[in-house]
Amino acid sequence: MTQLLNGNKLAIDIRKEISKEIEKSIRNKKKRLPHLGIILLGTNSSSLTYVNSKIQECKNIGIESSLIHLPNDSSERELLKEIKKMNNNPLIDGFIVQLPLQKHINSDKIIMSINPRKDVDGFHPENFGKMSLDMKAFFPATALGILTILERYKIEISGKHTVVVGRSRIVGRPISILMSRKNYLGNSTVTLTHSQTPNIDYYTKQADIIITAVGIPGFLTGKMIKEGAIVIDVGITKITNGKKSFLKGDVDFNSVYGKASYLTPVPGGVGPMTRIMLIKNTLIAALNNENK
Ligand code: GUN
């Protein structure tokens, strides 16, 4: 029997908790509402969808958001100028630059230019380094979302073998670091596999927990997992079939459902948790902001 891990339902619970915290620590003290800034370059359809859902999440919870939408051909200098404005604006508590960026832009330079205190994505090397050293920092939202799903469903991580598929900075790398840390919600033995790993199924078959984040629809099949494995599907690919379109994860649902013990569906698994964790990070940034 496979239990589906319902990210939509968990996100509703966490939304309520965050709303309560905003009531207690901000509204009751007559402070300014948290404010998330978003910088988006261009019209990539996935990025537009992600950004709109982040703005919608801010509205749902009742915090402020501002979108700076720059044209596709904006220069690196123009983007850096907008980042500087967000860094210097005391009313912006935290902000993100939606990724991926166009090829003519140096993403490393962009991420490094964000004030780490406002880096609610947790991508700046200061936050990423602190995370790797078990220090307090902003952690990337998707990784936090995965940990929170495991925590709320009381799934033991400690001592388990976790196989992560995909080494992206946004998901694979941070979640592999967090799952292995010597800390609550860690202590897992982690194998990080990627595009250059031969026979990935050799590893996935041994995994107690599999986290797949490669963006290849249906990549992980039932044959690649052991009976009772816990499967976290981070992939979200839009499939268009004629006039119809739908979202498909990295997991081949039909062959994995029934063999795994737990599985996150797509949509409705990790996605809603990522959005709510970004809001949680923004609230933390707001509470840390002395300019309130
Ligand atoms: N693109 C895909 N996921 C993310 C994310 O979590 N943050 C940013 N900034 N860009 C993304």
C-alpha cells in the first residue's frame, strides 16, 4: 500500500501557522507586513507560472509582494541595478531573482550581489555555506519543503539511506546537504547521483528514501526502487497534448504507486510546500529586519 504525501493539505496547515505568527508578532504590534520582492527577467512560461503562484501565495497569506518584471534582453547591469534597489530598500524584507537566467547573464554574479540577509531563496554562498556547516541561515525553499513533509508525516530520516537524483543548486545539492547534517531532520546516509552516474538504478534500488529532481517526466519507474521505499518527486514538467496540458513528475506514477510506502504526487506534493516555505523565509527575514 502506498500513502500519498499531501503537500496541499500540509501547506494549508502551515499557512494557518504563519498567519497566526503574523497576527501575533506583526499585526498586534502594529508593525509593517512582511514584503517579498521578486525579480523576473523575460517571459519563460515555467518561470511566469512559478512567479505568479508565489505572488498568489503572498496574497493568500496577506503579506506584501512587489514584482519587477524586466524584458528578456535586459543587460546584466540593468538586473544588478534592480538588485541594488531591493538591497537598499528598507521596506523589502527579502527578495528572489527567478531562475534560470538567460545565457547572457552570469548567474553566479547575480546571486552574489543579493544581500544575504534578504536572500530568502538561500542561494547566496554565505547562506549555502552556513547551511553546509549546520549554522543558522536561510535554507532553499524546496529542500525545506521536503524536510517538512517528512517531518509532518513522522517519517524517520535518521539512519536511513537517501538517494538524491540530480545535483542542481536549487534542489539536489541543498537537500543532500540537509539530509546528511548532524542535526534534527538529518543523520541520513546520502548518495548524490547525477547525469554522469552510470547505472543510477543500482543506487535507487538500495534507497530507503529517493528524492528525484531531474525534470525528466516518468524517469523513476517501479523497477528502479525497492519495495516500501519512500519516494519524493520534485520534477514538474508541463506536457502539452493537442489543446490539453498537464503536469507530470519525474516518477512513473503507475509503476511506483503500490510499490513505494509513501509517494508525493505531482501536482500537489512538493510544489505547494516550496511556495509556503518561501513565505516562511520571508517572515523570518521580516522579523530580523530592524527597519520595521
Ligand atoms: N526556479 C525554480 N525554482 C526556483 C526557486 O526556488 N527560486 C528561484 N529563484 N528560481 C527558481
